[in-house]
Amino acid sequence: MGHSFDDNEWWGLVWLKAYDLTGDKRYLRVAKGIFNDMVNRAWDNKCDGGVRWANNIWYKNAITNELFMELAARLALEPADSAKRDYYLQWAVKDWNWIKYSGMINKEQMINDGLNNNCSNNGQFTWTYNQGVILGGLKDLFLLTGDSAYLKTAKTMAYASMKHLSNAQGILTEPGDNKPDHDKNQFKGIYMRYLATLNLQLKDNNIKDFILSNAEYTWTHARNKNSWFDFYWSGPYADWSSSAQGSVMDLMNATLIQ
């Protein structure tokens, strides 16, 4: 397993997708193994619960807990593992309740990066991917329970992020995005991926228009003659990176399911 637990969780979700596509139960077993490792090594009583960022680092941050919640919910949704459905669902609900009361969600319904040494909101950037993964987890909790409160919360958070992370043209921007890097380049695409799947349930025209307008603006303003895309979706095109291309692919794929 990797040093950072959030990286392991990303792999867990990838293995689940591989299982869904192939039916090969080896992939499902790997995803379950990653989740079990998280339960055994990452969840502790610091800040009254939650999973920490890395094995030897106590830091309780948003993305690691959001991915834990999503991985638990996705495992609960797998028919091949129906015998443990309640086990995974209980963990997903437990983690969501911890996130909800942890203090990471600020008064604007945006999620800051994590907690400080006093287990209070550390006030760090509200990265776009932190606003996205939570939407997937809440949507899956709705599918598992039928409780519309999860969708209501997800919609409130989606509207908050569209408002606070858009520029004057309504285009999604990364907080502090004057310094892109190979991680940050992917954040906006992750956000759009989960926003789009949430909207399969909400069928909200404002969310649909937000996704479509971002795709159109990026295509028009942030693309060069070779159809390479810049990290800044508002453009103009200036620099290439593979991670930025992947992020735009997520954006374009998001439009296809609206």
C-alpha cells in the first residue's frame, strides 16, 4: 500500500470500476482489501474519529475521509457483496456523520482542506475536488437508503461550490490556481465528474447549464490548434500537461451524461 491513504482509496475505486467492467472478482477482492486496510490502519480516535491522511501522520483531511465514505458506499452497492452491504453502509454513514460535524464544512457549505492540531477547521483552500467527491458519496448514500436528505445536502453543496468557485464568466476555477501542479491539474475534472453523476439523480437545469457552459467555454478559449487544453479553463491556452488533458476529458464526459 502507498504512503498516503487517499492514494490507496483512489486505487480502490479504480479496482471497483475494473470489476464492474469485467466481472473479474479479483478486482473486487483488491478493492475490499484496500477498504479493510483503511478500517484497520487509518480510522482512529483523534478528533473523535475519521481516517487520517497517512499511516504515520495524524492529519485528518477532507479528501481522505470523502474517499473513504465513497469507497464504503460503492462497496455497499455491489450486488456481489450483498452479504456485507450493511457493514459497508454503516461505515459510509459513520464517516459522513463525522465529516458533517468535524468542522471542515464552513458556513458557506464549502469544505476546507482539513483540521488543525486543535481539531478545528484549518482554513486552507476549498479545493474543487473536495467539493466534488462528497457529492458522489452523498448520491450513493441516497441510492442505498432512499433518504432524500442526502440529495438535498448534496444539492446545497453543489450550488455553493458553483457559486464560490466560479469566475465572472461562470467558469470553474481552482482556489490559488496561479500555481498549477500535476495534482491540482486534475482537481476540476474530478469535481465535474461527481457533479455530473449527482445530476443524474437531481436532473437540475442549473447544474446542467453550468457543466455545459464550462465545456463550451473551455473548448473555445482554452484549446490550441492541436486540441490541447490549458489548466486554466478560462484560457487562453499557454501550456500543456497530461494531467490537464485528463481533467478536460472528465469535463467533456460530464456533458455526455446530462
